[in-house]
Amino acid sequence: MSQVFRTRQFVAGNSAAVRLPASMAFPPKTELIVSREGNTIKVEPLAPTLKDVPQLFARLGKCHSGQRPEFVEAEREW
């Protein structure tokens, strides 16, 4: 079910702006694409693409030591 609310456009600096309720907001620092089709304005998050993969791996490197723990095979009784 989609959420609907009423609001008004206002001016912030030299730009038109609209407030969104917190329940409809995207996470902080999410890059957004805004497009207009007739009287409809669509706001959606920028979808990740393959060009983002190196940046994702770079972030992973900060969390991963690069060392792999030695594999110890467990004794099994078949």
C-alpha cells in the first residue's frame, strides 16, 4: 500500500522545495534522481551500477584484513 500526504511547495534559497515526512525519507546521503513527466515529479534513489563496484570493494578493504583463516578439517564419523 502506498503512502499519500498533502504538502505545499516553498522556496529555499533559489530552489523550490517540498518537505517529506520522516516515514517517507531515504537514508541520509542517498543520491537521488528527480524527474518530471507532465504534472508528476518522481524522486527515486540512484540505482547502483557496475561502475560502483570498485568503490564497494575499496570500502570492503577497510573492514577486511586480507588474511584468510586456515581451514581446519573436522574429523567426521561417516
